[in-house]
Amino acid sequence: MEPDRLNSPTTFSMNLEILGHELQFYQDPNSKHLGTTVWDASLVFVKYLEKNCRKGRFCPSKLKGKRVIELGAGCGVAGFGMALLGCDVVATDQVEVLPLLMRNVERNTSRILQMNPGSDSFGSIQVAELDWGNKDHIKAVDPPFDYIIGTDVVYAEHLLEPLLQTISALSGPKTTLMLGYEIRSMSVHEQMLQMWKRNFNVKVVPQSKMDQTFQHPSIQIYIMGSKPPEGNIENADQGSGQKIDKTEISEKGENVGTSNEEKVADSVAVASEDSELLTKSQNEKLDDFEVRRCGSMAARLLRDVKIA
């Protein structure tokens, strides 16, 4: 009997606790669109918010009422993380993904409001179509935004320029950009980093700041803002008045100042960890996040296989 695929119709929905709320996200891993699957970077992103929301820039008192737009929202996981911290979120994607995204938004918004009647801690989340570079779509969402977020929105070189153009059109001088990203191609990764560094002040979140369970060496979170004037690097953190912690920038993730050999070694180490996880899956019981890691690896393998 052939074993079930990890990324099968049996994973049509997944439960996820975010900031004390049990939410359910429907997905369709068998569709022809990548946006209908809950990818690991969105889980790492939302659990990062959860871990760091008690103080600092992500506490609800500082985020209440902030306008957020999520690009390539997919199933909407990251957007709900920001909405639960008090933000007013517009979750966007291509038209093919919108029915599933709207279903998740309606179902989970209803669940949150039923469980917390009268509470004002939840902001709002709505859905809109946004094709990158489409001026009408951009105008319709009424920029600029305080935060632009996205997870796993870059997986091919041809997406980089439209993404940058869209981010620029949605931004104001104090907009903060937050992206969660899983390295799948070192070539795309290097081009993406070069693009970010040319246009933004880039901060890489160290793994020590992430949730202990929901993290992986190949998944990174970037926090970016507009570049300061030349010679004024110290005032760089998104116009928030905070200085960048240079130890955070250089800690594991951005490959700052590393040689090509070191980058290749990092890539091999990630592949080795994935291989160990697959071996573990054959012999031991995995936790939920590790199961999803296996599913992600299986999806990548299936994507890369070409049948003659």
C-alpha cells in the first residue's frame, strides 16, 4: 500500500495557536498555485511576533491602529499575527488565491470576535486583489502603509523587480518592511539581498529572537526601512528613533562579509539538517512543525522534478 503524501488532501486544514487564539487555516496543497499552501516561513514569522510582543516595537500599545498590507498573503497566517496585535491589515494576493484567503479571514475573524466579545485588542483584516505592479490595484488599497509584510514571496528572479516597484508604491518615508523568507536558491537569495541593500536599510533577525520551536537555519526574517542620508547610518531603524543593533545584523542570516566558500558551507549545512530531519521522520515521531518541514521539502522536490 502506497503511503500517504505528507502534502496531501488530509492536510486540507491546519490548526494554529496565535497569541492565545486557536485559529484554523484552510489550504489546498494540491492546487496549481503556490499561494494556497501554508508555508513554513509564515509560521516562523507569526511566532516571532508572538515571542516579541510583550515589549518593544511589536507590543500592542505601539501597533494599535497601524495600517499593514500583506503581499502574497496566501492563506493569511502572517496577516492575522499583525491583526491580533491591533493592526488594521489588508491581506492581498492574486485573484486565484482570493477565495481561499477570504474563507480563512471570515472564519477566523468570526472565531476571534466570538471568543472575545467587546475586546478591542483585535484590529481588523480585509482582503484585496493586488497584482504586483498594477497601478489600479495599488491605488485601490490607499497607500502609504505603516508596515508592509510578506512571507515566502520571493522564489524566482523575475519576481524581484515587480516586488520592489510595488513596495516602493505602497511605502511612505516611515514605512517598515518585514519579510519572512526560506532560502531555496542561493542565486535568487543573493540577488534578493543585493536588491534590498541597494534600496533599504536591512536588519536580519537573529535566531535567538525567534520562537525556539518555530525556526530553521534556512528561514530568515528581514526588517527594513528607507535608507538614511549618507553619513547618518546610526539613525537607520525605519525612522523609529531606534539605533540598529549591529550584533543582530551580523548574526547568522545575512551572510554579512562571508566568502563564497562560507556561503556554500552554510547551504550544505542546511541541506544536511533537512536530510537528518527526513531520517528522523522514518524512525521517530515528529512534532507538528517538523512534519510541516518534511511537507515543505517534499513540495520542493516535487516542484523540481521534471517528468519527461
